[in-house]
Amino acid sequence: MAVERFPIEAGHIMCFARAIGDANPAYYGALTGDGAVPAPPTFVQASAQFDPGYPLRPKIGEPWFGSGREATGRPQGGAGSGGGSGGTGLHAEQHYTYHRPLRAGDVLHATTKPGERWEKQGRRGGTLVFSEMVTEYRDERGELVVTARTVGVQTEKVPG
Amino acid sequence: MTTVKAGDVKELVLTEEVTRTQLVQYSGASGDYNPLHSDERYATEVAGFPSVFAHGMLTMGMTGRVITDWFGPEAVLSYGARFVAQVWPGDRLVATATVGTVRDDGVAELTISTTNQSGDVVLSATATVRTG
């Protein structure tokens, strides 16, 4: 993932706060015009909106794998969880480190690099493969604002 | 600044009932439009789940409220979570945060657990916050 421009907007923070059921007035500056509007701790996840290649958003003019006339717009057979991220990948863990408070008015950019990779024996005999992705969100001066570490897990088929 | 000591506990009801509409709201706000979270027909007929279910990040976002209600959004230095079990429409979620070590510089370590109406843990998290 590479996000070249992620503007932190008060209206976006308001919609995000509503979605997570957060009534903290600090997040509603777009309505009231009050003060500096802080971003909720998990807000940088919404950078997906600014990632041109993000696979879990319908692309204009392209088929989508959700339901329309049929239960999926994707050829049947290989569908499963994980959607456009490919295969049976699941989000296992998410970690954030905040280097300074993030507020409306900041403009971030982000780059993602692979991190560690490890295996664990699953309870049903298959192998679980864990892999990390580390995303650095920086401001316009290049200063680090948030580091995000995503751990995904892939289930490998039980032999036989 | 909020002053706390080891063992202090805060409990917060995150929602009396997770609704499908809330999953749609979170899809729209976050940009994660995976139909597993909003499209009942896809989730059941194609993916084989009993219904749509919540984004792990929605549960993590809701759980964050127990931290920010207590210490404020700008006191949070780190927040990490493990997605333990799926959250379904109809679930009632409660988050419990417990203060562990409070360091000399005022940084407190928290452990947080979010459970559903059956008492099952759905998300387990840690955070560090600036206090005092």
C-alpha cells in the first residue's frame, strides 16, 4: 500500500466517530466549529479511502465481488473470506504507536513494508502463517506521526 | 491529565446491540467495503457465514472509547489489539480496561478486554497512555 495524500478532515472524523459509536464532543468540531479536532486512535485505518489500489472498494466500471443479480459478481469456486486481499487471509492483530497527536488539518502520506513472518501449528493440525505489514504515516514535513503494524494470518490446508 | 494507580478498572458498555446498519456506517467511514460486513447474501451464500459480521477494526475502534473516555484522545501513546472472535449483529459488547504498571514518567500501561453477551472475549488489547 502506498498512500500519497491522506488529508485528515473534520467531517471524515465526525463520520468515523459516529460509526464507532463515539459521542465525544471533541470529534464533532465539523458541526460546532469548535477547536482542534483530534482523530480517534484507529482513524488512520480510513486511509484506505485514499489508497487508489485498495482492493476492498468497488472500482468504477469494474465488476465487484459482492452481490447484485447473483450472490457474487466474481466467478464462483474460489470465493471465500478475505475478499480482494486474496485467499483465506484474516486480520489477526493491529497495533498503533502514536508519535504525536493526529488532528484535522494534518496531511499524511503512508508507505507500507513487510515485517516479520512466523509459523504456528494450528489446533486442527494445519499450519498458520503469520505475516506483518508495517505502515509509517508521516506529515508534510516528513515527521513520523503514526506507525501501524498489521498482523495477518493465512491458514494452510491440512495435509491429506 | 488523569491520575491513576495500578489495579484501577473502568468498564464501558460499547453497544447494547450491534446492528447491520452500524457495519454499513463503518464500511463507509473506514473505506473497507468488504461485502462480508454489509452484504448478507454474499456473506451467507458465497462465504458460508451465518450472517454478515463486524470488521475487526470496528470492534477495535469501539473498544478504543474506554481509553479515550478515560484519558482523552491525545493521551494515547500506543494501542494494539488481537482479534479473538467474530462479532455478530445483535451482540452486546462491554470493554473493561485495567491499569497495570504506572511508570515514574506517568505513562500507564492498560490491558483491555472486550466481551460479548455470553462472556466470551472478542478482542484483547493493550495500550499505553500519558497520565499525571
